[in-house]
Amino acid sequence: MSKSLAPLLAVSMVCLGAGNASADVLTVSGQITQSTDDGTGPAMNNPSLNDIHDLDAYTVTLAFMSSITGQGMYDLTGSSLMFNDSSAPASESSFASIHLTVTSNGGFDNISLLGCLTTGSDCSLGNQLDANFQILAAELNSQNVAATGLDQPHPLDLLEDDGVTDIHGTISSYSYTGSSPVPEPTSLLLFTGGLAFVGLAARNYRPRRNQERNGR
């Protein structure tokens, strides 16, 4: 490759790699075992929670710009955390801080997820989502595996209105999906433009070389 063209190609490759974005997704699911029908609430900050009923299926989805690689404490504040009951329908996604803890327990991993809500006076006073469960250690980065709820009788606990609203659920399924980097639209545009510029430079470079040879 010509020394004149090499820097141009290098710039194009940098443009391709500079804007890559990826997100891993962790999902837990189960059934509602306690709702406002059972005497908690009524939900005030998020009235949609009043439409949840016992035995509804729910999911909790956490999407974050990093990876869970093993045991440890992970500060995932700024990530996307959502509780969803599609049959209600009801959802909650107003979380200010998010933490995930993975601890080893023999051949199992105990996982604890805590999301503190922006509503209410304080997370510790009953404005939070807790999920506590156990999976096989070998399945930490696997999809659609069985999970055993911990902290019975409320492996899933969604507290709102300073603890007045208290939604419980089982945890029976866990899934972890890792995403490989995907070029962002801006990076793709830069990369495409870079390749076009390299091609044009190459076309202009050949006539100059021929002229130089003929002039010798």
C-alpha cells in the first residue's frame, strides 16, 4: 500500500471503532403473589400499580453498558431498570440508583438487585425494588435458566409510597444476554465517507504515478 494512502485508511478505521455501543441485558421473571388487592396501597405515586393482580406474570429488565463477569458488587446507576406487568398494564422505571451483588454459594450464585426509586422520601424507608434469587454459578451468563427465589416470602419486592404500597412476586426465571459492539450511525457515516475518500484518492494517485513515469 502507498505511504500516501495508509494514513487515510487508518483514519477511516479509527472512525469505525470510535463510536461502538453495546448493552448487556439481565431479565428476571415470575408471578405476582401480593398486590394492592390484598390490602396494601393504594398506590399514589404510580397509580398503574393498582391494576396489578395476584398471579399476573411480570418481568424485571436491567440494561447496562458493562458486563457481569462473576462475583462482586456492581454499581449500575444510570442504567435502565424496568418492572413490567403487561397484563395490568403497569410498569415502573423511575430508579435513581441501581446496584447488583453476586456472591458465591457453593456451586450457586446468589444475586441481589436493588433499585432505589426517585419518588418517596428515601430508598431505605420503602421506595425501592428488591430482587433476590439463586442460579447455578455456571449459568451466570446464560439465557432462560431456572432461578430459585430467596428472601421468602418476597423474592421480588416493589415498595412505593414510603412502604404503603407493597408488591410481592416469585422469581422463577433468569436470563442474561450480552451484546457485541455495534457501530453507531454516526460512526458508520464517518467510516463510509472515509472509504469513499480513500477510493477517490487512489483514483487520483494512479494518474500522477503514470505522469511521473512518463516524464522521466
